[in-house]
Amino acid sequence: MDQKNQNQSQKKYQENQENPITQEKSDSLRRAFRDIKRGFSKIHILGNSFYLKHISFDDQIDIDDVYDKYFKEAQDRGVPTHEETLERLKEEGEWSDKQEGRIKQQEDFVQQLRNNKKVQYLKKEIQRLNKDIADGIKKLNEMKNERAALFSRTAESYAEERVNDFYILKCLYKDSKLTDLAYSEEEFDDIDSEDLFEIIKEYNKVYSNINDESIQFIVLQDFYNLFMPFAEHAHEFYGKPVCDLSYNQLKLLIYSRYFKNIFSNNDKMPDHIKKDPEKIIDYVNANENARKLVDKKGEKENAAQTLVGATEEDMEYIGFKAKGEKTTSLAEEAKKKGGSLSMEDMMKLFG
């Protein structure tokens, strides 16, 4: 990629990062919040309306039991596992240890980028690493998809298909009170493959719109501000005990408390990042990393030199100065003190 294309790619990436929520996305988040509160999503299949229950801890245990049952059944019937299939592909020359090693290297590379980001506090470096991580994940997924295209039926894929069937049978209802199952076992067995595909497509759509990322975004939206103060008490929030909540309902409470705590301890956080979970986490890490440099005993001068390299934008980003506030020149302050700053001097400068 030439420099021009790289610059265009970087600009587009930054624009997407600065504007993560469109009106369409905002409306989708509000509907997702409604569904999480209710514990189900209304879906339209084959000309009819049904209600898909969101799974709870108990449901997940039942699903795990079904998976284990059918995984063992597949093995007993001689269906190869994922690992066995991979070994066969290597033996037949369709895949190789070298290709597998490249996937592992790419996984390690992405993880190293994430580790590098955790110790950064310069805004541009964090933005650069975020883009590198996104590009790295894209490449990793392409490599995994290339491998997956070579796989046929495995014990794992068979068990997952049976789990999908079980979930549809046990969690799809005719009524919003979730009392009347959409299909009996006999009726479900008679569903043709095209209709079953439509059902699976609809419930996949539900779970693509309600996941960890979207729940984090919900908590940060303006409409949720009215609900945030009540997230400390599950029974007041949902009107039922914690053990009876769906996973989505639990995650909503957990992320509410998580971000509420972050905001309480980071009052200088810039407003423009308060609606984006990843930006918030990047900010908190950057702020902590910068503070550690300032607080680090025995390396006061090195810490000062490191912070001298930060731009005015970086100083604002990590909360060491308010936007528009006159920038403190560490070099000038050090000169006033005879060439170096003590820890006490640094703390006075940055509050």
C-alpha cells in the first residue's frame, strides 16, 4: 500500500472512530435495551410473529448438556473431531503445519499489539495501534476462514447444529409471556430445511444486535442516563432476583456499574469519548500509564523527559490539563528549578 492510500485508510479509520453511532445505530440500541428488559425479542418468521427468549444460566447449562450428548454421539458414530480433521488435512496436503503456524503467529501478533496499547498514553500511538489491531484481526479472520473452508462435518459442528435445534425448540414461543412453545417436538421434526434456515437466520440476527459490544454502547447512550442510577440493585431494576435474570440482563447491570465507576473516578474525561466503550478504556489506561510515570520513584527526570514528548493534545487526552488551558512547559519549569523537577514539583504541576 502506497503512502497516499495509507493516509486515506488512516483518515477513514479515524472518522469511523470519531463517529461510532449513527441515528440508525442509536435506534437499534434502544430497541435492544427494550428487548433486554423484557427478556425476549419479537421476530417475524414465515408470516407469523414469535417470541425468542433470551437465555439464562439454567438455559445455558441445558444447552451445554445437549452439546455434550451429541458430541459424544457423533464420536461414537465415527464422525471426526476438529483436531482429527485438521490432522487429516495435513496428511493429505490440503493444509500444512506452516499454514497453521502462520495463524498462531498472527494471533500472537494481535495479542502483542493489544499488550502494547495497554502501556501507551500518547493519543496518536493508541489510534495507530487500534488501526493495526483492526487490520490484524481482519487478516487473522481471513486466514481462519481459508482453513474453515476445507472442513466438512465434524463432531463439533454436528453438536452445534443439534444445539441450534434444541434452542429453537425450547426458547421460541407463540406468546410474549413465554408460556406457549412455538413448536412441539413432533412439529419441529416436520419443519422443512428452508423454513428452519429462515428461523435460524432470524435468531442469528437477534444475537448479532444484542451482544457484549452493543450492551456496552447501550449503557453509554443518553436515553440510558435515567436508568443508570438504579443499576446497583437488580431487583429494583428488573423486579426479580439475580439468579432469574438472563445473561443479557446480567451483562447490562455489570457494564452499568463498570462504566459508572469509571466516570466517578475520571472527572476530566473528554466528553467526545464518553459514548464509545473502547475509547473510554483506552483513555483510562492512558491516564493510568501517564500517572505511573509521574509517580514513579527513582526515575523522576526520565518521567519528566517522557512527558515532555507529549503534545498539548496528549496532555488534554490523559487529563493532565483542561482543553484550552495554557500548556505547562516541563522544560521551562525544570530550568527554573535548576535543571530537574522533584516528585513534589511534578505533582504540583499536574494536580
